Amino acid sequence: MAEPVLAADGTPLKASLKRALRRQKMRALLLIAPLLLFIMLTFIIPIGQMLFRSIENQIVSDTIPRTVAALDSWDHDADEVPPAPVFEALAKDMMIAAELKEHTRLGSRLNYEMSGISSLFRKSGRRVDDIGEVYTDQFTDLDPAWEDPATWVQLLAAPSWIAAGDAWDGSGAEPAFEISNDATTQFPETADIYADFARVIQTEDNDSPTEEEPWNVVYLALYNDLMANPGATAPAELAGLIDTTRSALPGFEVEDVKASFEDIDDDWISADVWETIYTYSPAYTNGYFLNAIDLQKTPDGIEWQPENEQIYLTLFWRTMLMSLTITFSCILLGYPVAWMLANLPSRKANLLMILVLLPFWTSLLVRTSAWKVLLQNQGVINDLLVWFGFVADDNRLALINNATGTIIAMTHILLPFMILPLYSVMQTIPPSYLRAAKSLGATNWTAFWRVYFPQSVPGIGAGSILVFILAIGYYITPEIVGGTKGVFISNRIAYHISSSLNWGLAAALGAILLAIVLALYWAYDRIVGIDNVKLGG
Amino acid sequence: MSLPIYATTGQKIWYYTFRVIVGLILFFLIAPIIIIIPLSFNAENFFTFTPKMLALDPEGYSLKHYRDFFTNPDWIRPLKNSLIIAPFATILSVSLGTLAAIGLSQSHVPFRRGIMAILISPMIVPLIISATGMFFFYSQMGLWMEETFGISKSLSGYIKVILAHAALGIPFVIITVTATLVGFDQSLTRAAANMGATPTVTFFRVQMPLILPGVISGGLFAFITSFDEVVVVLFVGAAAQKTLPWQMFTGLREQISPTILAVATVLVGISILLLTTVELLRRRSERLRGMSPS
């Protein structure tokens, strides 16, 4: 066996080379790392977050968790309003949400799925604090001790929290409220809602549960607890109070929470509202994606949106169709120019190239403003047409605020992106091929169509994909010259972000558009190669 | 493709028709940009040529729209913002982008394709989608910056827009600099190292001067990307960060004022300047490359 070849320092050459290679790789990665991190943080994560937002739907279960849990046992197929416990859960959730001012956000979220819910939630948020008042009155009439916040603290707070509260010197925030373990086992419902009450009082109002009388729904919860668990025991000091209250309970007037909600708004007795809440209660939903393609989620499964609300498929289709039209016009206009550029002597070609590159370098807003000015009803183009007598003065062409305007302006804006790749492909086609074809007897047309054109197809492919990718994501130009009939899906995304605030739907539409673009880009990579992207010729 | 002397009449007709067609297309490309220049000197608040202008009457022309541009705070403020945001974004993307491009052009880079795809992605993803993603993320980031570092809302607004624009400019820097590095002779750095230069000295004295044209034109691309960008700034920025394109966009969408044509003319002038610079740099780079065997 041969001895292993050694490097100068005595280590085997193989290991030494490996180490050098590893070091080289490390150095390359270290140079790339800062930028990679930067792009990850400023670009990739935001896009990822947007994709997540298109399925995320935690707002329902976060805002009304008790209601969502109670709805689990509801038979949603029966087309009935849920049973009373669901309404009691809703009263509690709504009370907390109203105090935190979160109910309106949930209302707007559900309003995307069923109009009218937003005002229903707003209205209910205002009046929900009355629910359970019947119990509050009866408890306090029975014994004024129930009116004293200290009673409640004694009954429900953890001894450690009371001790911490005593030790607290009044500066900074009060120690966060803790519920006692005994209360959780003896009065589960009360402990649950009281803990939230104390949290809201401390965080929202900067107040202390020791000084605030609980909400009406807390009394309701205690009533339920005492009825459900007659043997519940309280701390020794309150045993007497609990006993007298318990014995008085059977004579209490009972509030029908369902009726109270009906009193606030009849819609609460509509099964449709509840079905919407139930359908959108999971933390993740495909609802936004379904909406983005004109479908909707109902308790009975997936259905088409009502005919007059189906807009997105049409919009996607129109975006595709207009982008194709723009791409095709670009091929039509770009091909002769590229051919001319490729076949002129380089000095002349460079001069003409400037005419192509100047628009490429000119601000998009400048070109869009130019078209807005030119295409107007009283603009230069219409003036010229009238002057030449092609159209009558009172019958000027509508060139703007419609699809025509978008197509003209965008063809102009994207034309350089077609000419440049076409030109770079055509430059590589030797002119002698055409001459050879002609010398073999081909007519001009045959020589072009059978010999030249097939060789320029890669250029057409590259330019078309580039123009198409750029076109379907355009926002500015359609927004300004497109009116209502010439807008793209991007304009709808922008509308949902800034006007309707339906961010989930905007994210879903964006995700679909992104998928289309990435698929096209993958095709571009296969045809042209990612490394062959060139700028400015 | 000059016309041979034996060309038939049909060929002659086609030859000239074709030239006319190409001329018309080039006219279509350039005319909208050229036509706004005389229109911007209109003495009236119209968007078309007045009879006085057509008669070349000096009274038909005036500089009033330019005066408005340079005195009206509605335009001065955005101009300043653009001139603050674009240079910072450019510096950020050029410095990070050049380093990464040098790393990428080494011979052994693991996951090269994947890394390249990620770095180029801001150019591929449609702006509206980048803007949507950034809208959600950057608003949280702004709040976080204000709380953690105690900076003002306006400063955090500028930082957000600069970061966003830097991300959008990076692909252009990467592409132009890697293209320049393809022709870079790696043995030059080895020779420098051989003669005792440290890596830093090699970078600044040997490599940098040679790839400088690529770096500068990448920087110009990044600058124009930021200077011209409106969708992302519209979503990420607040009114305090309103840039020139944003103001133009609002003007075009709501109430179009003829000042916009003066602004556009100034911007066309800037584009011509940039185009010339890039073109000169490209020629210089080709000359330099011709000198070093690749």
C-alpha cells in the first residue's frame, strides 16, 4: 500500500485540502450571512407572516373563549338557537371584551362573513353590563356584605395575594391578582370569571379588585355555583354569609339570559348568527381563501357566494386576460424594434438603444402621469384626433379610466422589459443563416418564419414571462388610469388593506397571487436561468 | 441590413415601411416622456397645448409650475423625504449587497442557488405583496422600536421605510456586482496576498477599484428603486414620511395639478443623468475587463 501523500505541515494532503475547502466555504458564508439575515428579517419574515395571517383566525376563540367552548356541545345542524349555557358564556365573554374594547374588533371580523354582526356586537357591548343585574340586586338586598368588594376578595383571592397586597407600599402597580385554589374547586364558575374581572380592573382601569364591586355576571356565576354545588364551602369567616345566601336561593327570581340578549337585539335569536360564529370559531380557517375565490364557508359545507357578490374570480380572470393582452402587445411592438437593434451597425444601434433605455430609467410615476395627461378627454391625443378630423369634437374617445387606458399605459411601461431580452437573444443569431436560407431559394417570409423566428423564440419566452410577471402584480398604473373596469387584483388587495380593513382576505388574495408569480418564475428559471437576469442591456 | 442594389421594388417598399413602423414604435416609447417637457412650461393650468403655445408665443410659456414645485411645502417636504430615505437605503443595500456578492462569487458556496433565490426574491415578488407583508410586520416592528429604544414615532417611521427600501434595492446590487465579479481575475487577490497584503488591504486596494463600476451602477439602481418607489412607502410609511412619488400618486389620484408635470420633467432630467452615468460605467467596466484575462 502506498503511503498517504503528506502536506507541508505533515498532515495527510486529503485532510489538509478538506480543511482548506471548509475554511473557504465558511468564509463565503460569513460574507453572505449579514445580508441573508437582513433579507430574512426585512422581507422573508414579513411575507411569511402575511401567509400565516391568511389562515389565522384566533380572534374568535381569543375574544369569546367560553362561548366557543360552550358551542361545542351545540347541535348546529338542527337550525336552532343554542341552549341557555351558551348565552351565559356569551354574557361573560362579552362583558370582558366590552371592558377591553375588543368586541368591536371581533364584530368587524365576523361582519366580513355576515353583514350586520358588527352593529350587533357594538350594540350588545354597550348593554351587556345589565345582564345578571337581577342577581346582583337580590344578593345585595339579602345581605349588604355582597356589595362590599372585600367580601369577594376574602371569598376568592389567594391568601398569598392578600398578603402581597398588604405588603405592597402603593408605589407602582399592584401585584397581579391570584385566585385561591379552594375557590377554584368550590366555586369554579365564579372563580373563573372573577379572575378575569380582577385582571381587567388591574390592567385596564389601574384599579384594585379590593375597591371595585364585581360585574353583574359574577353574581350570576355565583348563583349558578351555589345552585350546582350545594355543599360548597367558603372560608370560615364567610361560612355564615354563604349559608344564609344558599338557603335564600330557591326563592330568587331567575333571569333568562337568552331573553336578555333577545331584548338587546332579535338577531341573537337567529340561528344564522350562531352558525357564523360557530363556523369561524376554530383558530385556523380556510375561510379567507374560500372568500378569495368567491366561495363561502357555511355550516353545511362550502358553497358559492351569492351571485351578486362574486367578484374575485372575475377579477383574477380579468387580471390574467389584461396581462396577456399587454404581453401580446409588447411582443408585437417589441419584436420589430429588437430586430432592428440587433441588425443595425453597433454605433447606430447604441443610439436607438437610448430611446429604449430612457423610458426604462424614467420614474414609473412620470410615465403614468404622462399617460394620464395624454389620454384625458381634453388631452393631447384626443385633441390631435379631433384636429385631424378622425373623431368629432363632441364624441371624444374614452381612453382613460377603463381597460383601454390600463393596456396602453402598461404596454408602454413594460415594453423595454420585452425589447431587452429579445435583443440579447437576437444578437446571438448569425445573420448568415438568413442569407443561407435565401440563397437556397427561400422567400423572405419563409426565411424569416422557418429560420429566424424559431431561433428568437427563447427571447420571446423570456420577455413574455418577465412582462407577464410584472404585469399581474401592477398596482400604481391601473389605480390611476384604470377607473373601475381596468383595475387588477392588486388594487383589490390594497383596498382591503387600507379601506375595508379585511386584512385576512387581503393576505389570502396576496398568497394566491404570490403562488401564481412563483410558479411563473419557476418556469422562467427553467427557460432562462436565474443567473441570466440582466439589467439595462 | 442595408438594402442591396439588386432589391426589387417590393423589397424596397417593405424596407422603408419596416423602418417607418419601427420609427413609430420608438416614437410611442419616447413621445409620452418628451411631450410632458413643453407642457410643463404651460402658462395656463391646462394639460394640453394652448393656442398661444402652438404659436410659440413667449406669453404662452412660463416657469410658474416650477416655482410652485420649489416653494410649495406640499412638494418641498416630500422632496426632502425622498432625498433622506433614498441615500440611506442605498448605502445599506450597497454595503451589505457587495459583501454578499463577493461571498457568492467564491468557488465553493454551499446552497448557492437557494441563497441566490432568497436574495433576489424582493425583485420577483410583486410590490403589492411585499407591501402587504411589510405593512403587518413593520407596524409591529415600529411599536417595538419605539418602546425598546424610546425613539420618536417619526424617526421609527424613517427607519422602517429605509429598511424596506434597502430590501427592495438589494437584488439589483447583487445582480450587477456578481455580473462584474464574473470577469474578475481571482489570481489578482492571490498575487496581492502573496506580496504580503492583508485581506482588508487586498479588498480596498485591489478588488474594490476593479469592481467599483459594478458597485456604483448597482448603487444607482438601488437609489432609483427607492427614489421611485411608491407602493411600499404608501403602506409602511406614515404621512411624515411622504415621498415625492407618493405625493405624485396622491396628486394623480385626487386632484391633479399641473405642478406634477414640472416635477415629472425634473425627474426625467435625473433619469437622463443616471442613464448616462450607468452607460459610462458599463463601458469603463468592459474596458477594464478587457484588460484582465478572464
